[in-house]
Amino acid sequence: MANSKTLIIYFSRTGRTRRLALRLAQLLDADIEEIECRRYRLGLFGWWRFLRAGFNSIKGNLPRIGQLRHTPADYDLVVLGTPIWTSYPCLPMRALLDARPDMPGRIAGFLTYGGQSEPDKAFDMMAEMLGQPIKHRLAIMTEDGKLPDMDAKAARFADILESEA
């Protein structure tokens, strides 16, 4: 973006949301920050953590997350990225939004999901938690663990965000 500073903040458990975040950061020449959350990492107890994430998502049990290195209010645009867990944004993203960080007036969002959930419900929850709309939204449904047409969809999304800078 020519004169606009952009920050992408995301959480990824399996790497799919991370791939999309990295691609958007490249396209938008954006700073990027991953939400740190030990509770839901993959590893030896990955399957247990997956089940725990679903249960906690339904109950709204928010985890502890790490401190952000970047200050969102210092940017013109913040792009929030999250997988959908049980119809909602993932718990680490919800924990971030629950902390009410100062955000700029322009917020965009992207979601990755498996197809069981409606993306608008997750976007609407994020907007409600933020107290401001998420005007531009990108949702990519995974197929066999892959993000089909990710590059083309990310490029179109980046073009839209740049055109309104």
C-alpha cells in the first residue's frame, strides 16, 4: 500500500490460516503478527487440544495469549485472520478482541473454515467484539486440508483493500 500502514494479526493452529496471512502480508507489504497461545498448539497432545478447542469454543472459555509486539492503533488498516472453530472465531482471536485493543478505523478480516460453519456468523461476532464493522471480508473454505484458489482470492482481496487506502 502506497502511503498506508497495514498490520495483519492472525492465529493459526494447523498452518492454513498462517499461509493465507503470509500471502496477504506479501501482497499488502504489511507487518504481520501471530497471536501466541500455548494452549492450542499442535504436538504430542494435538488431538486432545483439538477436542479441547471445540469444547472451549462452545463454552466461550478464553485462553491466555501473548502480548502483541505491534500496536494496532499505529496502523491505518488492521486485517484480522482466524480459523472458524464451532461457528465462531478461534478462541485466541476472541481473547485478543476481548482485551479491547485500540484499533484504527479500518478493519478487514479473513477466515479459513472447513465448511460446517457460516462465515458471516464468525465475522459478525468479531465486529460485535470490536465495536466496529468489518467492511471487507474474505472467507476461504478448505478442501482436503488445502486452501483452493488461495492466491487468486488473496490477490483480489488485497486489490480491494488497496483501492480504498
